[in-house]
Amino acid sequence: MNFKISNKLVYEAETPKGLLCRSIIIYVFIMTGSVLALSLIFGNADRLNFYFFINSCTVSILTWIIRKSFNIKSEEKHLAVFRIGLFFLLNSSLVSMAGGLALLERDVASLVAAVLYIPAILMIIYSFNRFIKYVNHNYQSVVSLSMTDELTGLPNRRHLNSKLREMEGRVGTICIADIDHFKKINDTYGHEMGDKVLRNTGAILSRLANEGVFISRSGGEEFAIIIFDSLNAGETVRKIKTSVSEVCNSKIKVTLSVGVATKQAAESADSAVTAADEALYRAKRAGRNRIVHASKYSKL
């Protein structure tokens, strides 16, 4: 099936904005045509010089920019201020055109053009500054959304990969934690309950995260933990495991199996993740609900 995406401009729609856009375009054509007609009737055709064509080009460009601004899908007030500023600048150019064709006295035309020009520039500067803030805010929001797991609110795999790159050349502890018997929870109570368990677990883990402890959902029921201060790593891991196990997720008892690997500065982050993952499998085989270190098969 062939889907064709319509590229209709906003000004083509029967909306207040569409009517306003068309009104501005019609206004420009009427005013430009009137100035040109009056210059031919009452003025001197010799004045249709290079200065006139420069003003005509300016009017055309400003009209095009105003028209294009109606394509922007935003309700921000600074966009309306921007259009008003452009409209004032447009009228300033029309007055200059009339002055250049001797339809107005040159001094009067210069004064009126300046009166329109100054607020126009101020409004454009104001709207531009507001636009920069708007773009920065939306950019930060998009980056935050792209780095956050929608279900748990924790950092996602993309954010984890970024943190792992930061760990290169540094000493730290990397842990992989997994909710025990999660498939059984889904099969017994349904996926809605499984999602609730993940949300509750994510809420607990997010409260334990800080500048020295990064916790993310790496996929499914699995969570990755990076501890930058390895001196207190054992205590931190035990606190995380205990905090999740002590909280009741509805009537379901939730426990964690955790694999822990200490990363040395010369080691890669990927090798530490692999070691932590292997330790997690050992914890699962040993009966779950425990912490196993990659370097030795024992409880912490």
C-alpha cells in the first residue's frame, strides 16, 4: 500500500492561523501593487531603480519568512512576537519603498521606517533569545527521554553504555542484578503484575542511586549497577539487594541475584561486565537470592 504524506502548509488549512497567514500575503500584494501603481500614475517611472528592486526583494524575503513561520507547529508566545516583528520590518521596507518612489517625502519616509524598524528588531531579538531557550529545553528533554527506561524510570541501556565508556581507565565495581523467578511471576500473575514489580523495583533502586552509584535497567528483569567507589562496594551491593527484598511488591516476595566484578584501571569495562554476568549465572545456579563475586565463588 502506498502512503503519501501530505506536505500541506498550515496557511492552507481553514484555521485562524491559516486565515491570518493568507491575510498577510494578500496585504503584501495589495500594498506592493498600490505603491507600484501610484508611482506609475503620480510619480516618476525613472525612480524604478536598483533601490526599488532591493526593497522589493526585501519585502519578498520577509513575506516568505513569515509564511514559513506558520509551518512551525508550536504554540509558544515568542513565535507570535517573531511574526509581529517581521511584519513591522515588512512595513518598514514598504515605507522605504514608497519614499524611494517619491510617494512620501524622504524625511517622513525615513522617520516612519525607523519607528517601525526599531521595535521590529527588538521583538526579533527577544523572540530569538526565547527560541534558543525553547530549543535547549526541548533538546534536554529529548536527551533525557532517550536515556531513560519508560517503565522503571531508571537510566536505560543507552545511558549505561555511556557510563561504561566513562569507566575506561578507572577503578570501580560493576554488578549485574536479576529479579529471581521473574518469568514465574509473569506466568502466575500476568504481565501487568510483572510490570508493577519492575516499576516498584525501579523506584527502590532509583532512591539508592547517587553520584557514586549508577543504577540502570539493562534489559528485561536485569539491572546494571556501577559503583565508582570500590572501597564500600560490598556494603553498597548488600544494601541494594536488601532494600529490594524487604519491600513487598503487592503479595509477591521479590529477591535479587547479583553478580559482582571489580574493575581495575587496566581492564576494559566490557570484560568487567562479562565477569559480572558470569558471576550472576553462578549465583542463579547456586540457588538464587545471593551475591556472588566474579573472582571467587562465595557469598559476600
